[in-house]
Amino acid sequence: MSKIGIDIDKIIQLVGITGIVGSLLFVGLEMRQTQKIAVAGQQQDRSAMGITLIKSFNERGVDFTSVLGQNNHGLKLSPTEITHRNGVQIAWFLAENDYYQYELGLMDQKTWNAKLNAIKFHHNNCDLRDVYTSREQFFSDGFKEIIKTFPDKCK
């Protein structure tokens, strides 16, 4: 009888230890997910700040790319051209943010595929390729590698 009692005690201890280990693993996974969400949130905040800056340029009728990206203050553009170029700059901020969301596992494949189509569209807008070129140096290597896989219709 006493041997059975010891075996039950060991089983209870094993179940308890297994529960503790399982809880620790769960907490670790939750912390990892929380970190991913925090990193994605930081990237989204940076994108939002960039978009706000571009909108302030747009309100003043100033082309963001020519002033900050190319240091070309004498470029003559119509208000429509300025708005279009600034809109494409915003699209690149959104595309970069989407890339980070996808890379962190926070965007499903179907949504990412749709985003890739938008990125291809903007990249192959040959009249505004200089907008991408001025921003390219600031993009992550992973994002640039994806863009390099697209057929280049501007060459």
C-alpha cells in the first residue's frame, strides 16, 4: 500500500511540474507575441509620422520628394503633380509598414498578396519612379529584395 501512495505522490508532482512548465511556455509565447506587436506598433507610428509630414507639405503645395528626397527646390510642378507625388510617397510609407506587419506574422498571406499587387503598381509607375528611388536607401534590405523580384516595366 505504501508503494502505491508514493507512486501517486510522484504522479501528482509530475503533473504539477508539467503544469508549471506548460504555464511558463505559454507566458514565454505570449511575451514573444507582445514584443512582435510592440515592434509593429513602433513601425506603424513611424509611418504615421512620415505620412503626417507629407500631408503638411501637401497642404502647403510643396513636393516632399523634390525638397527632402532630392534637395531640388527649383522643380516646377503643378498642384496636381505635387498632390500625386506626395500621395505616392504616402503609398510607399504604407507599403513599408505592410511589409513589416507581414514579416512579423501579423498579416495573412491573402492580404499580403493584395498589398504586393499595389506595391508592384507603384513601383512600375514610371513617371514617378524617382519617388521610389529617393526613398529606396531608407527601406530595409528585405523590403528592397521583394521589390527587386518584380518585373521592371520602366527599363
